[in-house]
Amino acid sequence: MKKQLQHTKRLRDIKEQKQQQIITRNKMHEKRIQSARARRYYNEYQVRARSKQLKRRTKEEMVSYSLSLLLRTDAIAY
């Protein structure tokens, strides 16, 4: 009887240990996925911000270039 109880307890402990390992593995997997999702979002954010900045700078350069051409033609006219 005592051996049977010990055996049952040992089997229960092994089963609980396996379940705990599965839970831990699932948590680590979810954490990795969430981290990758955050990293991907941040990288996309950086790309969008850099793109906006380049567009803004290009627009400013075009305006300053047009202005310099305008000033040159005005100077030539006088």
C-alpha cells in the first residue's frame, strides 16, 4: 500500500513537472513573439519618421533652390 502511494505521488509529481515545463515554454514563446512584434513596430515607426524627415528636407531644399533661382533671375533683370 505504501509503495503504491509513493508510486502515485511520484507519477503526479512528474506530471505536474511536465505541465510546469510546458507552461514555462509557452510563456517564453509568447514573450519572444511580443518582443519581436514590438521591435518590428519600432522599426516601422523609425522608417516612417525617417521618410517624413527626408520628404520635409527635400521640400525645404526645393523651396530654397527655387528661391535662389528666383533671386538670381531678379538680379539679372535689374
